[in-house]
Amino acid sequence: MDKGFFYSIFGGVFISMKKEIRNRVLQKLKQIPAEEKTFQESELSQKLFHSAVWKRAETVSLTLSLSHELNTAEIINQGLVEGKKLVIPRCQPANRTMTFYPFTDRSSLIRSSFGVLEPDPDVLTPVDPEEIDLIIVPGIAFTSSGQRIGHGGGYYDRFLAKHPDIETVSLVLQEQLVKEIPTEVHDINIKQIYQFKKESSS
């Protein structure tokens, strides 16, 4: 069956299913006790720091997280301590693309229309995407095989489709892990998923 025809029939169903999963996971994230969320974040950050993909990456992209997302503060601090070049994306809603800028501190950031802190393009120079070794991809829901639901803008899917050689990692809280996500033709899987798993008590 032609993919375009298939999507015209089922695309709306996929969007509706993704929206339901997104809302369900967001509710779970809002209910995590602060101490539990901090514990999971620390465990996942340590997994990242000990990974080969982190150790060999010289330029790392990540975001300044929203309250319901995995807090990236520890990762930012570790990256700066290790002398890595950190870059932050700025979204262009008009064409749903991202431009990346260097990050050293919050003084060169401004608040976007989405409420996210983003680089100020008036004071920073864009980074060539070819310089980026690793992207820590944010999101709301994930499967263990790398499928992902973000906020619905498609920014990362568009960027990664054009730059398939960049390594991608997502750090997934226990509440963000789902069994299945409906996949559309333009969806790009995350290459490595680091998920938090509670040890079962004996």
C-alpha cells in the first residue's frame, strides 16, 4: 500500500493515540515525588557518564529541561567540568527547524514562546551541526527499543533525518517507559535508551 495513502487513512488515528499516551505519561510525571525523581535522574546521569558514547563525545547537545522532564543540570555541570563543548538548540516554529548554539552559562539565554530557556541569537554564533557528536534527546514517552513521543513539534525527527550519523541517547525515567508507541513514517528512533529500573526486592 502506498505510504501516503496509508497515512491519509490512519495518520489521524496515530496522532490521537500519541496524544493519549503523552497525556497519560505527563500525569504520571506530575505525580512523582521530588526525592524519587531526583534519585532516578542521578542514577541515569551516572549511566550516561560511564557510557562509551559520552566519553568519546567532544560536542554534546542537550536542553535546559522543563519541570516535568529529566533535570539536565547534573549533565550540564559534568560536561563543563570535563571540558566538553555543550550546545543548546533554538527552535524556529515557522519552519519547525532547530539551530544549535554554544552554552557556557545562563546569561546568554532568553525565554522562548514555549516557556523554555533558549540561546539568544543576537549574542551567540550558531554551531555547525556536523560538529555535534552526541544529542541527549528529550521527550515525554519512550519504548525500550528507542521509539519516542515528544511534545508534537517534530523538531528532532526533522533534524535527525538530515543528520543520521549523530549519536542519540535518551535518559528515561521509569514513569516515561511504555510498551508501544504508534510509529509514523517520519519518526526517528533514538539509538540508545538508558532507562531507570527499580531493583526488585527479594
